[in-house]
Amino acid sequence: MSPETTADEKAAAHTVEELIRHRLSSALGGWRGSLETALPTIAFIGVWSWRQDLRAAVWTAVSVAVVLAVLRIVQRSSLQHVFGAVIATGLAAFFAMRSGKAEDAFLPGMLISGAYLVGTLASILVKWPVVGFLVGAGNPRVADDPFGWRRDAGMVRVCSRLTWVLVALYIVRLSIQIPLYLAGEVAALGVAKIVLGWPLWLGGVAVMGWLLVRGNTPQQIDPQQMDPDTAQSSS
């Protein structure tokens, strides 16, 4: 985030919802990241449906993920999203090859979703909602004051409401994937993984946006007070 963007954000954000909207918009990735996440799964399902060959499907998915990473390196662009895809594909390949069952390629993602569900729910209960850390990550002085957002009770309340949206997303994802996994529906699991990935996140973000537009929670601390340098210079 550039100094100019930070200054504009501070000038525009008069409510908690406005500040979070700014932070969410800067943290969301684009279409390329979502495509890089989906392509290895599409390759896996395509080869599996065509040949019913687990080894060929796994190696095709791994190859696609590696090619995407190489393209990022050649273009000298961020590896953030494709690196996640490479790791996820590697885990899926390990689980599937170890058991010999194609549906086990989706087991790591389900386990991770389950862990995220527990983590997001726990974060609300202990009043450290995970969306608040996203807000904090948008602070250019996060290294100096990573938990400054928690000094604003209104910020914590709004972030808790938004984190409930994440809890709902993980519940929806698992409620669909677990029955398909138990039934061994490999192709349906692949489709579900793609649909319940980026498209579901977009739906969640839309709900968050609706909550933010409806809200009008005043900030109890000035956004500039989250920036220790600014606070010191004004004191």
C-alpha cells in the first residue's frame, strides 16, 4: 500500500465499515489467482474422467501447478496465489497416491477447511476475530502495532460479524464436500471444489459488503492512531 493510498484511506474512513471496506478491497486477489487455484483441479478431474488413471491424473495436476509457477517466475510477478496452488496440489497428490483412492486428493482441502472453521469460530468466541487481522495487515505500520485495531471496540464488533460470514462459508463447503467424499464421487468433488472456492468467496465478500454498507459504526479511535509514527508526531 502506497503512502498516497494510506493518506486517502485515512481521509475517507470515518466509520469502521468504511475503513474495513478499504482494507478488504486492497487484500482481495484478482481473476488470475483464482484461475491458478482452479486449473490443477480441472486438470486432475479431466484426466481422471478420461482415463480413470490416478497416477496420470495426479502428475497432470502437479505439472499444471509447476507450469503456472514457472510462468509467474518468468514474468517476475507475485507467487502468492500460485504458490498456494502448488502446495495444495502437492498435498492432494500425496494423499491420493498414498491411499490409491482418487477422492483422497480432496481430503487435505477438507481437513484445512475444518481447521479454518474451528479457528474462525474460536477467534469470535475469544474476541480476536480473524477479519480484524486482515484489517491490521492493511496497516502500513503493522510491524510496530499489529493489534492496534483491537483498541476500538466497534472495530472488534464489526470484524466479529464479518468473521461469522467466514464460519458460514466453511460450514457450507464441508456440508457439501463430506457427503460427496464418503460416496466416492470424484468428479462431483472436483466440481464442488471449484464452485466452493473462488465463486463462494465472492459470495461471501458480497455478504460482507452488504453488512458494511448497512453499518454505520463510528470509530472510537482515529485511524491515524493505528500508525504509531503519526500518533507520536501529533502528540
